[in-house]
Amino acid sequence: MMNDEFIPYFAVIFTSKRTEIENGYDDMSISMEKLAKQQDGYLGLESARNEVGITVSYWKNLEAIKSWKQHTDHIIAQKKGRSDWYSWYQVRICKVEREYEFIL
């Protein structure tokens, strides 16, 4: 719900195409989500997967995003992603200046 005191935040949009290799992907995905939730500045996550996977994580500031990118366990997951799980990915970092929603 939008209000007059909206504080901008950041979104990291991770778009990817998977390989056929499973090799622990689901377990690592669950582990990374749990770990991200424990990081200072983490605000939330949304994810969808069909032909292209899209995961959007939300962060308080750019420093929190940098800290998450450099987390030891996250670095391990990144390396495994490049070697096994993804044939392609793209990362976008965006500042969210405003938001609104509709709920029936």
C-alpha cells in the first residue's frame, strides 16, 4: 500500500535460462532464499519460472546488495550456477521510486 512516506528501495532482477543439470539446484535455491532473508537490508523476494526464470529480490540500499553478492555461500552458488545450472543469465539493479498495487 502506497503512502506519503514512501522510502525508495532497490530491486535486483535476476533473469535466467536453466540447463538440464539439476545437481542440487533446488536445495541451493531454498538455501539461498533462507540466507538472503537473514541479510541486513533484505526486504523481500518474488520468483517465477517457465521458459525463463525471473527472481526479484528487494533491498534497502546498494550496500546491502553488494554485501549479499560478496557473501561466501552466495559466491559458491554463483560459481555453481555458471558451471552447471544456467546457460544464460542477466542481473539488473533498479531503484524503486514508487509502488502501488490492486487487491480485489
